[in-house]
Amino acid sequence: MGYHVFIPLSSYDRLPAPGQQIKILTHLQVREDAHVLYGFVTAAERDLFRLLVNHVSGIGPKTALDVLSGISVTSFKAAVVENDASLLSKTKGIGKKTAERIIVELKDKVGVAAAWEAASAAHAPSPQETQINDAVLALISLGYKQVDAHKAVKQAAEKSGAALAAEDLVRAALKLLI
């Protein structure tokens, strides 16, 4: 028995030689006119595909596959965390408005784990960016929404003008939030 499985280029690049075994994680999309199977080599790719399809209005399976074909999962999450709509809009099928919608709708869902991944990615942040990131994570752990925490910390950092430690940024941001 054979199945037709749509996969992103990122998964295609990791396929073994013909005849060898492979484990493909799948997502079944049930529509009125068809049942369509999408496949992924990693769970992270499948999870991102599901986030895009289920939580971003205007993004269907084909566009989600294009996103996965054009950008790595880590880079995508980093772009969402850092509000980098220009990086997302370089992907086929994603314009500036769609990239901004992705950021708004996925910011809280990608969240803290993506911030940690972004910190360990190849484009590691500067020491000041690390302090800002730590301050944002501290505010999130206190129960503030990620977007609000990020705005308050950025405002506190800009007000001070000097590089502050994460603790000082948290104190200054809390004054702005309260």
C-alpha cells in the first residue's frame, strides 16, 4: 500500500537513500473533498506546521509547507520572538501583512521556549540583549504577558540609556507596568 505524503524541503533534505527505513511523523488534514497527508522528519517541524495551520488565520497547509521549506524551525521561532517580519516575509507565500499576523498570533504560543532557543542559536544575542531577554523571562514568570513584558523592558532599557543588569531592568519595567 502506498500513500501520497506532502513534505517540506527541510524534511526532503533529510530523507535516506531509497530502500532504507524512515520514520515520518504525519498530520492528516480532512477536507470535504479529500484527506491529505503531510509528513515531517522531526516533531518540531510538525508542531510548527500545526501551529501555523491551526492558529494563524489565512495560513493553510500549502503556505505552512512553504514556510517550513524556506526557514528552519529555530529561525522561525527566533523571528517571531524578535518581531522580525522582514525575515518571515522572505518566504514564498508570506507577505509583510501575513508575516505581521503570524507574529501577533503566535507570539504567546511560541513564547519562552523559543526565547531560550533563540539565545542558543547561531545568532546569539549581545550581552545587553541577553539582559533584556532575561528581564522579559522574569516578568513572564511573574505572570505578565510576553508582549507586555517585552514592551516594558524595552522602554526601561531606552529610558536608562545605559546598559542595565537584568534585575535593574525588571525593577524599572515593573514600575512601568504597575
